[in-house]
Amino acid sequence: MPVWLRDYSWRQTGSAVYLSVPLRGVRVTPANIFCTDRYLKVSVPPFLFEAFLCAPIDDTNSTAKIGNGMIFFTLYKKEVAIWDSLTLPNANKEELQYLRQSAILKAHEKAKVETEAKKVTKQEHKKYALEATMKLEEAERKRIEDLKEKERQKVTKELELWEKQQKDAEKQNRIQKKGEQHQDINQLKENRKEKMNNRRIPNEGTCKSRLKPTKGCHGSYSMFSENLKEEQLPAPRSAATIKINFTSRVFPTPMRESRVAEEEEWLRKQAEARRTISADTSELEDLKEEEKNPDWLKDKGNKMFATGNYLAAVNAYNLALRLNYKLPLLYLNRAACHLKLRNFHKAIEDSSKALELLIPPVPDNKNARVKAYVRRGTAFCQLELYTEGLQDYEAALKIDPKNKAIEKDAEKIRHLIQGTTQDS
């Protein structure tokens, strides 16, 4: 049965009503408050406050402030007037039930209208984003086409210049060949004249001495040019064999101190980590290099948690776990985020996974194990599973028996269990 709150205070002006409702010992969130123009309800188990207002209010502009065990409402009246009382006087159960159902229906209709409005606004934003994206893509396409056109014109000019240079070179070669042919013809004419002169002078020795250069004058010139070309060519490269030796991987410790099994386990874990990081490359290819580092993502999530952005912290831890799912601190930190977001079942799962990875229990992971038990026990208690929560707190006390805060929380849970047993 709920505990009805009758201890409240209120005051009013011509345009507003100021209402104070005490709620000590419980945690209140905006989700626990329901308000329409004629109906106000605060439901925080086991407490319940309900008020059927005397006149309608502006529920859109009205506010509620939570703090120091109090809820302070500022309710703006739709019409300026002084109320005789806060709630409806002399209302029977049927009228109250009708007003309660009417308020719920109005709230549903208002939520439906707001949802439709948000949907329309979202569609308009998507349309605007699509149009903007299309304009950007069109501008980028035009820019690329302009660059291609400029490159095409540049290459065309270079090609025309090269063709012109080739034609000039061919023309120069033809002129040079004509000059060489003309020179050869003149040389032949001179040779003929020398032969004619040799025939007129009957001297064999002189003929022989003159015939040798004249007979092979043109040939000796060509042979000399061929020899010159051969001398200009480099000698062929001598064949050789290059040997390549690969050194085996050596640990920095001496072989007599090395532990082969542990080294092989370390190598296996390194290979598994590399395979994990290289997995899902199609989904992670847009990330920066540091965003593919689980430690960097863990630090990023810790900063988000410190600023109160718990959803962003959960996203950072999720991505880090996709890269390396065997880091217990990632599960432990994500469990803390789920506790803040009141996702208690997920907090229990992450704390349990962290405890599975924190094996064997050693002094280095002592604090992590204590946090895992405390966070899982807190989630159990929020779900009113006090027995399971007490077991986790006692397990944390066995690890750290000098922790007074954990001992104090465990004592509170014991009192809650005893109170629940006495009530039953």
C-alpha cells in the first residue's frame, strides 16, 4: 500500500500557486512527477502525493524544483484569481476517478501531438540536410570537373608543344641527312678524280699508297663511327648472389631465465589483440588512429562520465570493448554509467563480467574487485533484491574489511531486510 503524503504547504498570488511537498529519504527524478492543467501527482515508492486542483493551470510553463528532500512547484494560473483552496472541495470518488482518467487521456493526447510535431520537425531537418548535402555534392562535382578541364587543357597544350618539337627535330634530321648525302656525293666525285689522276701516272707504289685511303675512305669513316658508339656503351653488369638472413625474435631476458610457456601465451595474446583491432574494418575505417585505441577510448569515457554525459561515456566504452573485450575496467566503468542511468540489469551484467575477468584475485586488482561487488550490490538493492545485494557487500568487505563506507551501507541493507521480514 502506498503512503499518502498529507504534509504539504502552499501559498498563492493572483497569478501563481507555490506548493512545497516534503520527500525525505528517497531519490526523486522528473519521471516521478505527472502534471496536467487540473491534476498533479508525485509517485515515489512507497510515497504518493495527489492533488485535484481547484482551477486550471498552465502546465506547460509551470515548473518543479527538486532538492534537499523537497519538491517545490511553481504553478501558473490560467486566469488571475484567488483560490479558496488548493484542491477541489467535496468531490466524491467517481468525480475524482473521472478527473484522473481525463488527465491521463489529455497527457496521452499531448504526448501524441508532441511526437507528431517532433516527427514532422525531424523530417524537415532531414529534408534540409539532404538538400544541403546535394548542394555541397553538386559544388564539389563542379569543382572536380573544372579541375579536370584545366588539366585536360594543360595536357593538350603540352602534347601540342611536344608534337611541334618532334616535327622540328624530324625536319632538322632531314636537313642534316641531306647535308651528309651531299657531302658523300662530293667525296665520291673527289675519289673519281683521284682515280683518274692515278691512271694517268703509272707508278704502282704510288697507286697502292693512294688507293688504300681512297678505296676505303667512306668505309673507314663509318667503321670509326661504329667503334665510337660501341665504346660509349657501358659494360654488362656482372652477376652476383645476395644472401638475406632473418633474425629470430628474441626476448630481452637471458635464455636461462626465460619462461617459454609465458612468452608463447604473451605472443598469442598480442596476435589476438591485433586480430581484434583489425576486425570490422569496414565499420571502423572512418575512425582516427587514436580512436582505434581502447585505452584512449577508456580515458575519453572517463572524462565524459566526470562531466555527467553518461550516454556518451557508454558509447565510448562500447567502442573500446569492440576493440578489446577482455579489459575488466571497461565493464566496470560501463556498470557505473548504467547505475547513473538506472539501467540496473545492465549494471549487474557488466559487474559480473568484470568479476569474471578479474581472476585470479591478486593485490593489484583488489580495488577493482571491491568496486565490482559494490556496484553489483547497489544494482541489486535498487531492484529491491536486498539479499543478493547484501551478499555482494559482504564479499566486498571480505576483500577490504577496513572500508567503513561499505560496512555502513551493508548495515543499512541488513536493517532493510529485517524491516521487510517484520512487515511480512
